[in-house]
Amino acid sequence: QVQLVESGGGLVQAGGSLRLSCAASGSIFRINAMRWYRQAPGKQRELVATITRGGSTNYGDSVKGRFTISRDNAKNTVYLQMNSLKPEDTGVYYCYVEETTVDYLDADYWGKGTRVIVSS
């Protein structure tokens, strides 16, 4: 079983920055991809950023140019650097990991989320 723990959320003024971290622990064979999602109350969860095992990255249009996803494979940790934050970035940010197990099956895991509030 894999556990994900997010950290780094908080309250910030518009235009400010935050860095989110997500550390994966437990029985990990191979991580295929790490992603960040976010969700505001009453709204659908949206994909914010992805980084694959090969290192390629993708971003949602609303955050492109402002957010950067990165990883430290040795530590099984993914980061989300968020700059030029806007009030519409407010929400709970969730870490997601897709893993290939020792049985060569795909499994996915979600963190509990970390809350980000951007004030105007």
C-alpha cells in the first residue's frame, strides 16, 4: 500500500507564491506518473499538472506559465510551485500517483489534500 501526504498549503495574497509537496511512502515498485488536481466546493475536480516517469510535463490551461511541477524520484516526492496566484486558484489540492505494482498491475493513490486560499 502507498500513502501520499501533501503539505505546503495555506493562505496567500493574490500575486503571491506557494510550493506544495507530496511525499509517497510505503511499498512502491515503480511510479508511472504523478499529478496534481484541485477542487473547489461545489465544483468538479480538475487536473492541474502531470509529470510522467520519463519526465514530461503537462499543465492545465488556467495555470500554464504560472505553475511548475517537478519531482525528486529518489525521494518519491512531487512538487508544485505556484506563482502569481489568483483568487480562482483557491481550492483543495490533491496529489495523485499511478504506480505499477510488483505484480505489474497499475494502481492509483490519492492524498487527503492540502487547502490553498488566495485572497484578493
